[in-house]
Amino acid sequence: MKTIIISMLLSVVALSVQASNGEKAAKKAALQFALAADKADGIKLQQLLHDKFRVVINQFGENKETTVWDKTTYLNLIGDGVIGG
């Protein structure tokens, strides 16, 4: 019985550590994105963003409709100085 309880406790601790590491990785990725976007660093953003990255904008500029930008469009707009990141 003690072995089962100890095994269960170790499993809970292991899962907690694993979740904590995943959370840390997610926070690190979000911070890297935010810093690269703030600097309009297209090269760093190119490396960070997933190929299927999308931005959904509601009523951007004069447009009164919802707009969807893919990764390439987003990076081009940053490179051209149209948006800041």
C-alpha cells in the first residue's frame, strides 16, 4: 500500500514539474515574440512564428470588415513600416 501511495505522490510531483516547465516555455516564447514585435525585428519574428501563424484584425484602418493576415503578410507589413509589430 505504501508503494502505491508513494508512486502516486511521485507521479503528481512529476506532472507538476512537467506542467511548470511547459508554462515556463510558453512564457519565454511569448516574451521573445513581444520583444521581437516591439523592435519590429522581422528576422527574429520569422524564426519565432509558426508557418500557419495568422493575425485577425477587426476594422483595421479604413476597412470596416475583419481582415486575416498570414505570416508572410504580417512580416511584410512590419518590414515596410505599415505596422509596428
